[in-house]
Amino acid sequence: MEFEGIVFKKLPATSGTSARGEWHRQDVVFEVVSQSPYPRKACVTFFNKQDEVARLVVGAKYIVSFDIESREFKERWYTDLRAWKVEPKEAEQVAQAVAAPQVEAPMPTDEPAMPTASSAQPIDDLPF
């Protein structure tokens, strides 16, 4: 299965050691792009895919391929969305998001901007 989504938040990584060796798990929350007026979010688990999670940019669009997996623990059922492939929706969009520093826009003021005088242009501030 797959969906198109925007990275909303990267959650902290978890790691440990099992009988099979070391493992790393990280959850990423995506805002699912759909025709619905109500935004939906999906938490997707990346298991042993630290490199893929590191390349994800918050606010960028991706196509996420995943499997649904449910398991029982103490008579309760838990369901995970396990990602197996993530592709950027538009490669140039990801490059721009990485290259552009996040700078806050200046706060607007109530005062109108005054024209500056230059030697070539006289100041014409008449309203007509």
C-alpha cells in the first residue's frame, strides 16, 4: 500500500539489542494528502532505516510505501504501519527545502513604507 504525505514530525529514535542483533526504530508522523477537508495524520514506523529517516525533510511531500502489521500482546492488539520505501514527490522541492534556511519574516508595521530618494528619481509621494 502507499500514500502521499507531508512530513509533519520526526519522533525520537529507539534502539536496542535482541537475539538477532542490534535494531533501530524511528516513527515519523505524516499528514496524509487527500481530498478530505479534514487533515489526517499517520504515524509510520521505520525499522533499521536510519539513513532514510535522516533524508526526510519536515514539510516536504513524499510517497510512502508501507505494510500494515498487527500483533497481539497480553490479549491486546497493536497495529503498525511499517515503511519499506519512501520517495520524494518532487526531487527539486526537497533540494530547495534543504538548501533554503528557515528565516522568520519580519513583523509588519502599521506605518506605510516611505519611498527612498535616489539621485536619478525625484520623490513623488502625491496621491494623484
